[in-house]
Amino acid sequence: IPIESSNVVEVINLYPNPNKGKVFLSGLHPHDIYTIQIVSLSGAVVKEIQRKGSEMPPYIDVSGLDVGVYFVKFYNITNNRLLTAHRIQVIK
């Protein structure tokens, strides 16, 4: 099933950026199911989380990733939509 882009406004925030191992997130709807992918600049998915918004931890642990720039992609599985992609920088 292809995932389509959406014009629906759903504001998802990630902070701090750059970060040293924890990226906090806000803006997920508690009843929707999300897949969050962290993707390297080469396009490899280096981490993936799938959970209901209410069960999502308040942060994403990126301490195991190498120093560098990544994209965080948010998919709303409930609505079959790619919501947004954020650029983050991991520092040590």
C-alpha cells in the first residue's frame, strides 16, 4: 500500500537540534499509529519505531547513532500518510 503525502496540518516538533543522544518529540495524536524512521544521508534506515501515539516514549534515543546528520520521517499509519521529515544532527 503506497503512503501518500498529506495536506493535513499535523505539527510534530523535535528538539533539541543538534542533540547528544535524546530527541524529544511532541504533536503526535494519541489514538493514531505512527512509524518513525531515522534515515542516514545515504538513505539507509538506521532506526525504526512503530507505536500508537499514546504509547510513544517522550523521546527517541539516538545515542547509538554515529555523529552526523539524519532525517526523521513520520508516517501516520492510521491515515496512511507521510506527515513530515525533519533534519537532525547528532553530536557527542
